[in-house]
Amino acid sequence: MRIGIRVTGHLIDFCSVDALDVPEGASIADAIDLLGIPIEQVGLVSIDGQAVSRAKRSDTRLSEGNEMVVMAPLTGG
């Protein structure tokens, strides 16, 4: 199945695709792994505009046509 992808910040250095084919039943964590982004580099992840906590990324299954945004952690001061 195919999902839309938007990667922001320095994570673009790892991946700059706008769509990804994932197996049926893939989780958010699976998709991040397929993108080649180290999990410790990921900040916020949202699916169709809804933020998904780190604790739920392995359990949240993706569906055909989902839009996933992967952002680097926000830092600053």
C-alpha cells in the first residue's frame, strides 16, 4: 500500500521522498525504518494531521493513502 510522506528539518538528509510503499499492516515505526531515519532522530510524527506519541508508533497501523509527517525534534532556547 502507498502512503504520503513529508520529512522536515535535517531529516531530509536521510530521506526526501514524497510517498512510500509499505506492506499491509505496517506500523509507523516500520515506515520510519523503511525511510532509513534513525528512530532517535525523530521528534514529532503525525498521521493525517494527528500527532502520534512515541509510545504508540509501534502499535499504530497505517492505511492506504495516509499522510505521514516526520519531524526532527524541536530545539532552541
